[in-house]
Amino acid sequence: QVQLVESGGGLVQPGGSLRLSCAASSSIFSISTMGWYRQAPGKQRELVATITSGGSTNYAESVKGRFTISRDNAKNTVSLQMNSLKPEDTAVYYCKQSLVVGGYWWGQGTQVTVSS
């Protein structure tokens, strides 16, 4: 059974930084694509960034140049370094683990609030 636990959310001022982490419990982590998604109040959940098992990354246009996704297969963790945060980055951030052959799992989410 896959369990994903996010951490690192909180309140930060505009222009500040936060680092989110997601710890995965499964042995299939190294062959999974990992991703960060976010959902703001009244909006649909949207992709923020993904990283494949081979390390290829993809970012939403709105976060390119500010956010960096990385993974540590030895520790079964994926991280999201968020710099130059803006109020519009405020959302609940979710970690997602997915397999090319099918199947995906979500974490419980962590709140990020960017406000002065």
C-alpha cells in the first residue's frame, strides 16, 4: 500500500521561500513519476511540477524559474523548493505518485499561504 506524507507548508511573506517534502512508503518509488499539484480555494487542482523515474522534469509555466522539483530514490522522497513566492501561489499542495503502467496515489496535502 502506498502512503504519501507531505510536510513543509506554512505561512510565508511574498518573495520568501519554502521547501516541501513528500515521503513515500512504497518500494515502487524509484520507478514512479512523482509530482506536485496544488489547489487554491474555488479552483481546480493543477499541476505544479513532475519528475520521472529518470529525472526528467516538467513545470507549469507559472512556476518556471522559481520552483525546483527533485527526488532522492535512496530516501523515497520528493521535494519542491519554492522561491520568490507570490500570493497567487497560495494553495494546498499535494504530492502524487504514479506509474506508467497505471495507478496513482495522492498525499493528504499541505497548506502554503503567501501573505504579508
